[in-house]
Amino acid sequence: MNKYTEIHPNGQRAYQFVADTAYVRESGTKGEHKAAEYILKEAEQAAAQTGKSVYIQTPRMEFFQCPDFQQKKAELVICQPYKKAYPVRAYLNGACTLEEGITAPFLFVGKGDDISLSQAKGAVVLVCDPIREDTINKIKAAGALGFVTVCGTPLDQGEDRIPTQYRRKAGDLPGASVHYLDAVEIVEKQASQCCLNIQQSEISRNSANVAVRILGTDFPEEIVTVTAHYDSVPEGPGAYDNMSGGAMVMEAFHHFAEHRPARTMEFIWFGSEEKGLVGSQNYVKSHEGEMSSHVFNLNVDLAGQLLGGNVLGVTADPTVCAELKNLMEENQLGVTIKNQVWASDSNTFAWKGVPALTLNRDGFGMHTRHDTVEYISPRALEEGAKTLCTAAAWVANEPELSFEREIPEDMKRELEKYFA
């Protein structure tokens, strides 16, 4: 593997890309639509600058519907031994209560241990941490009628006191989150009875993926994808998660538009990732007929902050990790390489049998209002984009790839469970 000395991403240009989209881009909202138009325009301009319309296809949007849930009401009132209403937010994709809510005993069960839950039948339980479906099922099996979980920290003030909205399947139990400081008061005052009222409805949102394709010189029938999601959670503008990743994908497109690859490359910015990898799932479904031609996916999720380290989470045969290690050492690009399933859009490709990786970097503020462009560094963007382009150039240009287009059996099982 030769050193890729011709790779020179532009950190300032990437930073401007993030700064230009420094607003909330929740799936299906005006913010997400505005960002999609911006990305499309940037891709069109980058393609036009090369004058290589012979092998660069016209950038496009691929529209789809994103199913979602909308909170209509979320109320928690402690009734005994005192009466007080606390601000809460519903666990979306969970159950609703009766219209009048659930009036029931209230029980603090710590982290949901078996002994504490043995007293939970017929009660609404308070659990210390945000929980996933397996714990929700455990609470249900104990006979609880609903649950409340704790979010935030004792240091939060102002806007940070707003409870977090979780988008995790809650089976057929109604659930909500309450802020840490309110939970402390509830437990200290020994709340023993409550009324929990959760009302939500299923909705559908319009979303889109943005994509542009460069036809390969030697192996045009083989496809390498370079991807990132551009939507954000509603709590913040998502500079770190994940418009920085989107900026790095745009830098990769700039590079390969000028240095035509041997294999065909598709650069994709996914919508609605935060709703459950919906954009990437829509892509593999709408491109189902060509998925057997895909040889590798390189994804970016969480990037751009200066103090941190790059990680390549590789969902593929271990030989890919060995090749990448040699490549990064030869090009003096500091990374940690992990051979595992990664919770991002790379999963969608691996699920369909395509070797994949996610480039990830430590950072601050994910899924909060603090995820802003002020914490993003042009230097980190440039370094990350060079790492991304180096790995992509290897996969896109190597005459004979040394790894099998096959996902290990243990990873297949984990992916099936993940998407189930």
C-alpha cells in the first residue's frame, strides 16, 4: 500500500460546512429539509468545479417516509403523601395510558433489581437510569403498570432541566423520563401514589437521502459507499452528531471527484438516522437490486472535536482490521481499530452482507443543546477526513481486495438481533 500523499482535505471548508448548517435538523422538519437542499447544492457545485460530468452523475435526492411517534400528553402527578405535578416526557413508541391516566402506587426500584421489583405489581415504578427494551420487559413481567426513568445531572440548570425524550420501544407499557433533581425530591419525600398519563400518536414524516455517484475506471460494476447522517435530535443542532461527519463525506467527494477511483463510489448523506437508521435502511431497500455489487461501506458518525481519538469500528472479517492497521501505520494516521458491530448506519450495510466500518471520534454534547459548532475544530475535521479518504482510497483502488465480502457469523447474529 503506497502512502496517499495526494490526499489534502480542507479543514476550513469542512468547518464552514458545519457552521452553515448550525440549526436543529430533526427528521421531517424544515431544518432537515433545509440541510438536505444545502448538501445537494454543495455537491452540485463540487461536481461542476471538476468539469467531469462524464463520470460524475448528477447529485440527487431520494425521498422516503419516516414513521415516528408524537407526544400529545405526558403528565406525572404525585398524589400521596403530597400532591405535585412534575415535568416529564414520554418514551416514544411505547403505550398510552387510559385517557384519564393511571392512578396507582408509586415505587422506587433503584436500578430495577429483582428484589425491588418483587414489590412492583400494580405500581408505577421509578428506575434510576434510561432503560432499554429488555429492562422494560422485566418491569412488565414484575406486574408494573408503567415506569418513570431518570435523566440529567444534579448540576443542570435552566434549559438543561427539561427531561430527555427517549425513542426506544417500550412494549405495551407507558413510560416517561423525569429530571434527576425532580427524582431526588420524589424519592426524598417518599412518594407512594401517583397518576401517570401518557398519550401519543403514530405519524409519518417526509425525509430524504442526498447522494452523488462517481463511476469507477477499472471496476465500475463494484460499488464503495462513503456515508454519514445529517439529521439531528430535536434537543440540539448536532454539529458533532453528525454534521461534522457530513462535512468529512463532502471532503471525500471533493477528493475523489478530482482523483477518479477504480471502483464506483457513492457518497450519501442519510436523513432520519436518529429515528432508527431509517435513511440507510431506505437506501438499501430502494437499491436492493444492486446490493450484491457493493463491496464496502465507510461511514462517519460523531466527529470533529479536537480533543479526542479516532476509532474505526469494523464490522467485517478480522483481515480487514489487519489491513487497515498496516495502512494507517504506513500513513501515520493515529486510530484505534475495533472489530465489532457499531450502532450506526454501517450496521445497515453489514446487515445486508456488505463489509462496513464507522469512523468515530470522542466528543462532548451528543444529543444535547451543547452540540454546537463552537466545539468543532477545522484541524480535527481535516485529520478525520484524511483518515476517511485514506481508507476509502484503499478499498476503491486496490486491484485485488484481500478480504472476503462476508460478515462473520457471530456478527450476523448480533445484527439480526439489533434490527429485530
